[in-house]
Amino acid sequence: MSSDQELLTEQLQILNHLHYTSLGMLYQGSEIRTNRDNRDKRFNAEIRALDTVAVLLTTGEPNDVTAVTLDKRGKLELVIAKNRCPTYADDAAVRNLISLLTNPAIDDPEDIFPSIMTYCLKNINKRQLQLHESLSQFLPTVKQVLQQYSPSLLPTDDELPNLAAYLCFTHSDPTMDFNDIIVNIFQFCLTHSQHPLDSNDKDASYKAYSALCLGAHVLSHSQFLNKLTCDSQHPTWQQEAQKLKQRLLKVHQYCFGIRPLVLRVNRLFQNREIPYRWVDLSVIPYYGEKKPFEISPSFKEALLHVPVMDPAQTVQNIQKKHPSMFQQPWLSSIHTCIHAEIQIIIDLNPPTLSTQSSFNCNGPQEPRAIGCSERSCFCCTAWIESFNCQFSTQWRTSGYHNKPYTNWALPAVAYDMDGEGKSRIDRDVLRKVEIELVDVLEQFSDESGRELERSITKESLKKLKAILSGLQPYY
């Protein structure tokens, strides 16, 4: 490897490759985490509003991820970044959204949705399709779990918030028992998520989508789904439930996220003007985008570069247990970019090259919200954690999914330089990725560990079958 970036890119590609091809591997790189429990009410409202703004400014095209924040150092100003260089169409979308949010005649999602559809349609349909896939995969499990599930003794509206509105809208029988209601909502969401929206008929599309959002809202806030997302005794359906809930929330963000956003805009920008700017790319190396990096031409050769005890033995173990990994496509040329949330932090905390710390602290060090159109990846999370620790800042996104995105570029900005003239924050990310990779590969090399893993998996499956067959109660 001739550079830190090439080393990082190759290790991220290995992690990505392992996660993608190994169905039986206990790799938890796709977990969804949120910091919702650690937010106060004011900060929670701010970050949710910023998340909605970011989503409304995202097309769904490859690598189009948006991050936004409020610059509070003087007059409030919206700061926007993308994983790629913004285009004229992106800027036009910002101006269109601002005109909608500051229009005194608009206070309902129905007034905004048709106008944003043209720009966001691909992302809306992508989220809807992902939800449909999760519902289809999870529904058989739900029907089995319901056989042992006992609803709480709480009022129905606490067990299933907004159920009355759903039953009225769908003309469903209000005397249905709990199990039938849950299946009914699942089937309703499944039906209403199977067809993409049509930009040529925006009114009909909004009606169909708002119906889906109503069902998604009831289901995502139900005690039933919440219990499944917390059921660590059954990790398989816990992960599926977590994924489903996340996708439900992503879908209804386009409806249920708009009204709170409008109210917040009216409170913060009473003159109905929202100043905005894109991040200052001149302070970011290569203007945020870097040239393609060439890494090892094959998965096997890349594995030999990993600092494990015996690289050759690691390759043999993987070839023996997972030969298909060496037959899957392997990218050797990867285009990287500085991710949008990192651009935001660099823009608002520009480095001062003349100081020892190489950092210029602006404004009070209180929690600072960054709204994102996607959860933060593994490297963004590691970089932000290191930055906050080093400089006592409190930059936060709403959560992370911990995926090892191969296109992540080291910012290489002059923060806290070490003796070799490299950023200690970048070095910290390199260290964390390497530790993660070595830990994953050691799962393949430790024969006794793999046997124990298999025995645990078999025992878990036995318990799962016993529960589903009614031999022991679920709750």
C-alpha cells in the first residue's frame, strides 16, 4: 500500500465483501443505532427537523447523500453538503423547498409533497420498495409470533397509536381482535407499497402514499413491533424487526416529518427568509471528491495485506469454508469522497494551520445537530467520535448503521497533526477499521470459536422452534 487512503479503502472493501457474501457470518456491521434516548426535547426536535430537510433535498441517485445543519454563530443560516459536488438542480431544489416552507399559505404535507416529488421521486420509490421487501420477509414470522403474543393491558391507543384513525380510513371492522388487526395493518402496508409513485399523477400519488404512511405510522409505533426490536433472545427476528421499523420510519418521514418542520421554520424564521449556503469546499482537500484509488486486484491478494497472525492461513480458512467469496466480483478501482456530515464539521470548524492544535474552535461547545438523509456509516461515526473527544465538541447525527462504506475518504485536514504531519483523527479511524477487520477475520481462523458459534446457533434454533410450536410461552 502506498498511502493511508489506499490501505483504508482496501480494508473497507474487504469488510464490505465479507458482509455481502457470507450469509452465515456473525458480523454485526449493519446494526442500526440511535442516540434518541440521550437527546433532550429541544435537541431532538432540531435534529428531526434537520433530518427531514436533508431527506427532502436528496434524489436517491447513487452517492447522493445530503447533510444539513444550522450555523448559529451569527444570523441563523442553513448549511448544506452532499457526498458529491452540488449541481444547479440541487440548488434549485433548495430554493424551491425554502419557498414552500416559508409560504404562509402552506401548513400541510399535501401542499408540499407534489412539489418535492419531481426531485425526490427516486428516493421515495426506493424507500417504498425497501419497505415492501421487509414486510414480505417479516410477515410469516409475525403470524407465528402472534400465536404466542399477549397484548399489554394498556388501552388500545397505547398499544397501537392512531389505530382509530387507521380503522376509520380503511373502513375496517373495529371489533377485530388484536392479532387480526396486526395482520390487517401488515397486509395494508404490503399492498400500498408494491407500486411505485407516478410523477405524472401527483395528486393520486400523494393519496396513495399518505395512506401507506398512516399504516406505517401505526405499525412503527406499536408496542408489538417495539417488543420484537428489543428481543435480544431471538437475534434473527430482532434484526429483521429493527430493519422493518427503520424502513417504516423512513417512509412516513415524507408525510409526518413535514408538519413539525413547517412549525419549526415559522418559529425560527419569523421574517420568512431562510439564508442558506453550501459548504465552503475550498477548505476541503480536492473539493471533497478524490481520484479513484487502485487497490489489490483480487480478494485473495487483499487478505494477504491484513495484519493478522497468519495471513496465508486466514486465506486458506476462508477458502475452505466460504469458497464463493473468491468467486464474487471484486472492485479494485474505487472512487472516494469526503462524506457530507464530515464536510459540515470541517466547514464550521476550519483548521488553523498556524497553531499547535491546528483547530479553531468557533462558538459555544454545546450539542450541535447534523441532519442526514442516511444514518452515518462506520467511518463517519468513528471520525466524529474522535473529533468530539479531541476538541470537546458535541457534533451529533441522529444515529448510525455502522456499515463499512468503501467510498469513504480520509479528510486529510490539518487537525491535531502528529510527528509525521498526519491528522491524529484520521489515524484513529484507520486504527478502528483495522481492529474491526482483524476481529472479523479471526472469527474464521479460530476453529474452536467457530465450533462454539455453531453450537450456540443450533441451540438458538431449537429454542425458536419450541417457542413457535407453542411448547413454551413467548411473553
